[in-house]
Amino acid sequence: MSCARSVSHVTIIGGGLMGSGITQVAAQTGHRVTLVDLDQNILDGATARITKSLARVAKKKFGDDADGAKAFMDTTMGSISTATDACSVVKDTDLVIEAIVENMAVKHRLFKELDSVAPQSVIFTSNTSSLSIAEIAEVTSRKDRFGGLHFFNPVPVMKLLEVVKTADTSAETLSALTAFGKKLGKVTVECSDTPGFIVNRLLVPNLAEAIKMLERGVASAQDIDTAMKLGAGHPMGPLQLADYVGLDTCCFILDGWSEKYPDVELFKTPESLKKLVSEGKLGNKTGEGFYKH
Ligand code: CAA
Ligand code: NAD
């Protein structure tokens, strides 16, 4: 079977911040979706998040048309199923999108297992923020059917999707991933498999610089954020955005890059970021980070 066939069933692994957003958008745009996470409690939380976010979309789309909104919600939620065992669902899927923790060893363990059970036609992708797609794909026997699909938070709102190709990603795979991205309603950009792809290579050092500026006492967190919102037209200031992305995710990204590229000053993890993470202050998701939420 050709891997350039259109995608109808998507398996999304990881029902956290990103996986639940990707599930929502895929279901909203006519795909059948199976969402996988480690246990049913997490999946119930993800389903509740998706329902809440979908209600915002329905409100915007249907206004006072309550019947239209209900039908949209029912159809969308009805096309989502959940599972705790990824291996049992990938036999019947076209595309896997992995959105689990940003850790190479954990991603390797997952993909090695999936590769041994998924039919060869299934395309594998990772939503990694910072790891090498080629390195993740190394443990599989389908390097030509492996690419990056990098979404942005909040997925239902952010219009961009980075489609990442490695030296081995086939032209067919790339075109299937781009077509899928467009069907999701995203604007796609194609990018090589380099650290941070396009957006994070420019954005994450910017967040780190803002944290280092705060450490130097140049200005308060509020004033740094206000300055970048009103002086550079950004929708959120950098410290607000770091909290929004998750300080653990920011830390994983910078730690990984600074280990791999120790000479790049811009990649050094700020000490105050490490401290907040070690205290469990991860930003919006735990209620405290650079700000109290
Ligand atoms: N689901 C559905 N709709 C949502 C939503 C959600 N989860 N969150 C917001 N919206 C919608 C709202 O309904 C609203 O729609 P209307 O304007 O049509 O009414 C619109 O989005 C704006 O929402 P709000 O009014 O609540 O808030 P806002 O205007 O302050 O915008 C924001 C919120 C969209 C998050 C905006 O602040 C923003 O763009 N921030 C920057 C986000 C960003 O940079 N993300 C990228 C992070 S980096 C990343 O993701 C990559 C990585 O690898 C780390
Ligand atoms: P998160 O911590 O919110 O969610 C991760 C989920 O994966 C959790 O629910 C966890 O239980 C689950 N999980 C972990 N190991 C698993 C396994 N083996 N099988 C099934 N489920 C497993 O993280 P997130 O912010 O959604 O990030 C997920 C991925 O997306 C990371 O690679 C991250 O770098 C990337 N990403 C994050 C953002 C962001 O703004 N947070 C943006 C783009 C990309």
C-alpha cells in the first residue's frame, strides 16, 4: 500500500497539553482519532480538556445555533476513542503522532515497540520540540516513513505546523504529512531536521535570554513582558510564554541542547529556570512559575 494515501485514522500518543490539542483538531477536521496515554485517569482528564476547548470553538462557529453546536460537539467527540495500549491500536491506523515526554530514551522505547507491530504502511511522526527526528527514527525499520509534525500551543488556535524531513524521509511521506497538515487547517512550512527546527531555534533562546535578563535584575518580570508585548508586538511576553509552554519543557529543551552543543552560549539553561523546575513550579500547569496563575 502506498504511504501517500490520505490519512483517515490517526493514533496520537500522549494526552497532555499537546496531544489533547492535536486530538481535538484532528477530530474536528473529519479524522478518526485514537488517543493513547498511560492510564485511564489521564485520558479522562484529556477528554475533559478537549470537551472544554471544543465548546469554545463551537460557540464561535455556531453562536446562538444550539442544535448546530451540539451536533458539531457530538460528531467530533464521537470520532475520538481512547486506549492505554498503543500496540493494540496501531495495527489499524494510517498515522502515528507521538506527543509524550521530551526524552530520547522514552521515545525510543515507544517507537521500537510500535515499529514491531505496526504495518509497514503506517507513517510515524514525532511532535518533539527539540530532539532530532532522525535520531528518534533510528530504532525503527521505517526511516523513509518517519518525519516531524511540530505543532504549537494552543494547538486549536495556532495556525502553524512545521513539517520536518530527515535525510531519509521519502518525498511521498513528506507530501502525505503536508496534505494532512493542510486538512487540519494549518499553514505548513517544510523544514530540515535541525535543533529547534525554525520556530524553537529562534524562540527558545529568546525565552532563555529574558530569564537571564531577569536574573541580572535589569527589569521586573512584568516589565520585561510588557516591553515585549508593547514594544515588539508579541501576544505574550517571554516569561509569560515560558510559563505557558511549561518550565519543564523549556528546561528539557535547553538542557538537551546545552549538553549536545556546549559551546553555544544561547543554549545555556538559566539557573533560576532549573531552580523553579526542581521546586515543581512548572508554570500554568502547576499554578506557579515566573508568575502565580
Ligand atoms: N481552544 C480553543 N480556542 C481557544 C483556546 C483553546 N484552548 N485558547 C484560546 N482560544 C481562542 C479563544 O476562543 C479566542 O477566540 P476569539 O478571539 O475568536 O474569541 C482566541 O483564541 C483568543 O483567546 P483569548 O481571548 O482567551 O486570549 P488571548 O487573546 O490572550 O490569546 C493566545 C491567547 C492565543 C494563547 C495568545 O496569547 C498567544 O498567541 N500567545 C502566544 C502563544 C505562543 O507563542 N505559542 C507558541 C508556544 S511555542 C510552542 O508551542 C512550541 C514548542 O515546541 C514549545
Ligand atoms: P505533557 O507533559 O503535557 O504530556 C505528555 C503526556 O505523555 C502525559 O500525559 C504522559 O502521561 C504521556 N506519556 C508519557 N510517556 C508515555 C508513554 N510511553 N505512552 C503514552 N503516553 C505517555 O507534555 P506536552 O507539553 O504535551 O509535550 C509533549 C511533547 O510535545 C514533547 O515532546 C514536547 O517537547 C512537545 N511540544 C510541547 C509544546 C509545549 O508548548 N508544551 C509545544 C510543541 C511540542
